[in-house]
Amino acid sequence: MIKIIIERRIMPGLEEEYEAAAREAMRVSLGAKGFVGGESLVEQGHSDRRLMITKWRDLRAWKEWYTSETRTQVMQRLLPLLTEEERIRIYEPTTH
């Protein structure tokens, strides 16, 4: 199991439009092979900063989604609402 952390900054005044697009993106990702779950958070005191935390079966499942035509289409609605490129970090459980 891996977690993908995505940080986004939204253009001021476009928060509601972003929320609608982000909900659609999450709805579409529910059907992605290997998608386990996710949540969207807003930074307290900074309505332009969002954090997506998604859980995937494995790295291959994430990469398939990340490079899919479906994600590309969903992101065409989201990307114009951002002030900078989204930051994506991949986390996996530690092995002791």
C-alpha cells in the first residue's frame, strides 16, 4: 500500500470552482484500478492551499492512473485553476 500526497495552490477567488473540479476528479478516480481511498484537506487559514491524500494498492496502480487518459482529461479542468504546478510525493510504509 502506498500513499500519494498532492499539494495544490488555487488562484484566489476560484476555490468553489476548484472544489467542484476536485470532487469530480475524486469521483472518477474511485473507478481507477488499485485506488483504495482518499481525502481532500484545506490548510487552516489558507483557503488557497489544498492537500490530497490518496491511497493506492501499489506504485504500479498509481502510475497507471497518473499517466491515464482519464486523469489527463480530469486535470484539464483543474490545472487552469492552480497558481503553480501541483507537488506530488509518494510515501510507502517503512520496513523494520
